[in-house]
Amino acid sequence: MLDAGLGACWLGRSEMAALVEAALLHFDGGRYCMLAWCIMPNHVHVVAELRQGLSLGAIVRS
């Protein structure tokens, strides 16, 4: 369903995608090491290596 482009697809707008990318890269090298990411029109894929002592939940909430 996501790949079919269902939903509002806000991230298909370049200015919205840029905001998400900036947010993902904000803590890169600090809280995590961003290995790869893909911003789709209606969702985001992320591959990151977490720094020791940090949980994924804490990072997502921040």
C-alpha cells in the first residue's frame, strides 16, 4: 500500500523531504551513524548504527 503511493504523500514535495533529511542528519555522528536513508513520498526508510547506550525508541522520540 505504501509503495502504491497511498496517503497524503507530503514527502513527495521537495521542501518537506528536505526537512526530513535535515532532521535525520542532525544527530548523525553523535547519537547514531546514518548508513543509508530513502525518503519516499509517504514514508521513510533508514539504516543507522546506534551508539552504545542509546535505544531506538529514545532516538525516534527525539
